Amino acid sequence: MLAEAPAATPALEVQGLGVRYGALVALDGVSWAVHPGELLGIIGPNGAGKSTCYEAATNLVPRQGRVLLAGQDVSAVPAHGLAALGLKRAFQQN
């Protein structure tokens, strides 16, 4: 029996993201990862927290949890610092 190859380090990984706006819990314990060459879509109805998830991952809103870029913890890096590392927030175009 062949051993499985070790999984590649995710290009982007979020662990336990949490965002609260006062008493409103927008995200609670959200985790996901994207490996090199993968595409990830986050879908859901209006108000489900999709945009908040992107904003939390790119440090545009106060949040709990960790963000790793190529295995490096960038949780404390401000949004402009993440942009310099290649992690940017894109906005929808109407």
C-alpha cells in the first residue's frame, strides 16, 4: 500500500474566524483553506456573512481567529500589509 503524499501547504487558510457587531454574531468559528491551484467559492443568501468573511480574512474588520498565508501566520498584519503580500480584497462590480 502506498502512503499518501503530504498535503501541500494551503495558499490561504482561515481558522476559527469570528466577527461580531455588538450583539449580532456575523461569523462564528469559520474555517477554510485554499491550496495552490484550487478555486474556492463562498455562496449563500444575502446576509449569510460572505462579504464579512472576506473582510475578516483581509483584516478589514475586527475579528477573532487566525489567517495564514502560505503557512505564515499573518493574523496581526494590517490590510495594507496583506495587500503588499498579495492578499487583497476585490469588490463586486455592478
